Amino acid sequence: MIEKRINELIQIIHQASYEYYVLDNPTITDQEYDDFYKELLSLEEKYPQFKREDTPTQRVGGEVLDKFNKVTHEFPMLSFDDIFNEDEIAAFDERIRKVIQNPTYTVEPKMDGLSGSLLYKNGILIRAATRGDGVVGEDITANVKTIKSVPLHLKEDIDIEVRGEIYMSKSSFEQANLEREKKGENLFANPRNAAAGSVRQLDSKIAASRNLDFMAYFLPNPEDYGIQTQSESLEYLRKLGFVTNHKLNTVAHSVEEIVSVIDTLANKRKNLPYEIDGVVLKVNNLEDEKKLGFTSRVPRWGIAYKFPAEEVLTTLKEIKFTVGRTGKITPNAIFSPVHVAGSLITKATLHNEDYCLDKDIRLGDVISIRKAGDVIPEVVEVKLERRKEDTLPFKMITACPMCGAELIKKDANHYCPNDHCPARHIESLIHFVSRNAMDIEGFGERIIEDFYNMGYIKTFVDFYHLDKYKEELMELEGFGAKSILNLLDSIESSKQNSLERLLFALGIRYVGKKNAKILAEHYQTMDAFLAAHYEELVAIDNIGEMIAQSVVAYKNDIKNIEQINQLKALGLCMTYKGSKLVVDEAFQNKTFVLTGTLEQMTREEASLEIEKRGGKVTGSVTGKTSVVLVGKDPGSKYEKAKNLGIVIWNETEFLEKLNN
């Protein structure tokens, strides 16, 4: 049994190394690779009789593609062992202190790219190579010469080999994917894969177009240049004309200092212009390095600490189909609970049939999960190499899971055509009370579903008759007199909402929050809106043919008009309470993006003020963005705005513009 597991692990790791180093297309995460590797090491130590000659624990890397000329490194390019927590940092320090008294360490950000070796003769770059298997790499000189941060002629006319990381910045990654999207090409999965694929293009023009970077971090023979410490090596590299991470590289004297630096880098990580996936610890004194030496596969004087994985693996247990208020059928992945970016996640949307087929998602698959934009859970990919043989391909349902009506397909989506489908009614009721609609507090999805099944709420009008069931509600578990009073007060308060909230709450197809405001601002009253003709509607800025047709179809249904009249009789506001558009040159015709937390108002309130003055608010920073409004603890949008040279306002500047 043990021998079988060892053989299995060797096969898995060999395949993973081939895909990672040779194909630049890894199919397992670093987290999984590390787990397999550590398990193999442990088993070989306990059962040396089963250790094979070809075990990956005895060598570094994988094979080399024949696309480029092969290069033999004069000094092997070995990698470090990985560690993942403070205890392992302490264990590493303890091992060092058994040989070295009072060691110091350089703590360097671990760039998420690929290692490269640059060879200079008389100060001129003559060759660049990939790491390959650590002994033999590939000649990528033509492509590396296109990297602007690689000096073609050093400040000194010396012979030297320099090692560092070839990487793609976050902004270059976004730009590369934008170009691929325009051409209809598959998007890069991450900056690391993008950089690896770019330096191995046979056409150097393609590499040049990807705007790669190089960060120098190592000299294989520093003693030849009179250098005594790793920190001096880094300074010497900078002196020669190389970009180094000098602002973030640190020297530490203890485990406590190392952990403190790691915590600082972890907090800065999301705002850096490039990706890092951990830190590299190296004994600083080079004489101490010599004393420590190497094992058969790794240096003893250094180690790599890796941040926790941002993508995690889980098993798909069920695909559940839900019905939206428009009748749209959405498949949802239900999986074993996993912690992602601090939250326990059990489900994620699979969008539609095409999405499931493109990813080839099947029940029982091992899938990777992340939070899109660090907020919304999404399925990244299926781990096909982990798939069991008896899995069945995804098949879209043909009938509504709630009412049984035969589904119809429009574009990429399937819909339930039954206007009286209970699921559609429940979703429309949930939408009606939601924050951006009537904003009635106290209604969760489950409460509305229960009230619907009990017969208390079947239509929008029924919300405003809920007081008739006050005594019945008090008998329900979890509903005390105070909670019911708060619920009824919130319902009553919603009657005072401005017209745009009601228009959005009604659930008119294609009329989202922003279009509802445009329509309310244009017509001012519900009566004027109901009297509008198609020609009028389509003439309004940002109200196209599709929205105009949907509005007309909604108004032509007598049941909808009757419902609005009933709401009017109940005292709901049917007028627009916002002011007309203010002409303000600081905002008019400009596109704004908000990031971080504002202290004087909510981001929604700030957005309303911007729109009231003729500006537009979007969610992502692009070349068309005019201003980025930055609050406390801004995200990556702030860094991108700086990189693109976009105007940045803080909250004080924003308030001054409003007051002016």
C-alpha cells in the first residue's frame, strides 16, 4: 500500500512539473503540489526501501521544450524548499542557528513570474536563459532584449551572470487580456502564465508587445566581485543598472522581525503593481552560506515562505437550478464548504448552459474557487486530471424546476415562459423589497418565501396589507412584537420613496437602477411615464430600442396598470423627488470610479451626487476614466489609476467640488 502511494505521488509530481515548467500550463495549484511533495518526502524518510531512483525529491524541475536552443547553466539554478507558517519559519531559523551564530536574513518579496539568467560579457548582454530543469534551460535572448527594464549595457564593463524574475505587471496583464479579448482569443489565466508564455514566443515582436519586466535578485558567484553579503549583492545589482526590489527588501535578525516583515508585505500585496506570492528568506552573510551549503536538491541557507492560496479546491456535489424574476434559469454550483478570502463558501453561480459546457463542469469534479473582485464566489476551472471515469457531461434541464413549464432559449439563456410560475413571483417580491428598490428592511429571502407559501404576500400590493396579519405573524417563531412593529414601520416608510425606486422595484425587464432614475428624472411623475409612447422613450439618452420596447410591453399589460393604481391608492409616492440635473463642469460628461470607504457619506450617496451633476459612475478603471475618488483603504483601482495617470480626488477634494 505504501509503495503504491509513493509511485502514485511520483507520477503526479512528474506530470505537474512537466505541465508547470515545460508547458507553462499547470493543472494543479501550488498548494496541491506542495502538499503532494511534502507527503512524498515524509513517506520516503519513513520507508527508504521504497525510494525510487527517479523520485522528484532528488532533482529540480522538468524537461525542456525543443523550441529554443538549449543552454547549460554554469551554476545550477536551484529552487528553495517552501514553508507556509510561523512554526516552519522558526524551525528554519533553529536549523540555521545550529551552524551559524547570530545569523541575519534578507527578506525579499517572492515575485510571481519565472526565473531568468542573464549573461554579460564586457558589460553587454549576450545571452538570456530560462531556468528549465535547473541545469539546462532555453535560450530566450531575443525576447529578453525587448524587456525595457533589462539593461543591454551595464554601468561597468564586466563579465557577470545575473538572475532575477521575468514578470508581467498587473496593468500590463490587464492590457494584454484586453487586446486578446478584442481579437477573440482566450484570456490569460494570470500574470505568471502570461509572462511565461510571452518569453517563449518564437516571434520577439509578440514578446515586445506584452510589456514584460525584470527584477534582479541574485548573483551566483558574488565572491568574485568582493561582495560579502546578500544585501550587498542587491545593492551592487542596482548600481550596475538593474531594477531591484530595494524599497521592500529587508534585513531581519529574528523570527519576530521576519514575521513582522511578512505581515507588512501581506497587507501591501494587493496594492503592489505586480503579483507576489510570498517572501524569500536567505542567510545574509555569504561566508555563512558556504558553511551551510546544499542538500542534494536545495540550498540549506534559504527558504521560500508562501502566502495562503487565494484559490481553493473543493468538490462539486450538486448543480441546483434556480428561477429568477424574469424567468431566467440559472445553474448554481453547490460544493463542499471552503474558506475563501476569509469567508465560508458553499455555492457559486454557473451562469448558463454555455458557461457549464465551456468549462465542462460535471458532478463530482474537483473545482477551484475564488472570489471575483474579492467579493463574488466564482468557479475558476475544473481539475480535469482529478476527474473520475464515471462522470457524466453537463446536461441542461428542459423544464422549469418549480412549475414544470417547458423552457425556451433566448441567446445564451433559458427561460421559464410561465408568467404565473411561483418561483418568478417569489423572486420578483424579493427584488421589490431589496435595498436599491423599495428598501424595506426585515425581509430576507426565506421570510418572503415563507410568507408567500402562507398566503400573506402574493403581489406587491400585499406588502402594504401585511398589517392585517399582525396577530398571525406574532405566533411565528422569531417574530416578536418589536420585530413586527419595525417591519410594518419600514413598509410604511417605503411609501415615501422617490419614483425611481418604485420604477426599479416593479421589475420591468431591462430597466435597471440607473435606467429607472433616467426615466423618473425625465417624466417626473408616474402618470407621465405611463402616458409615454415608444417614440418618446427611444429618444431619451441611454434608453435604447430594447428598453423602450420592454417598457411599452409592460404598460400594455392591464394587470400591471391595475397594480400601479392600487399602489397609488395605498399612498405610495408617484413623483420624482430628486432635483433636475445640475450643470457642473467639474462633473459633467466625466466618468468616475469610486474605491475605498468614504467617511462623510456612503459610496451610493456620492454616486448620486456625481450623477446629479452630469457625471457617470462605473465600476472599473480604464483609459476612459476621468476621475478616481479614493476613500480609506482603497483597492487595486487606486494603483491602476496612478499607473494610468488618471486624476485622483480624495474625499476632501470631492466635498469641495460639491460645495463649489
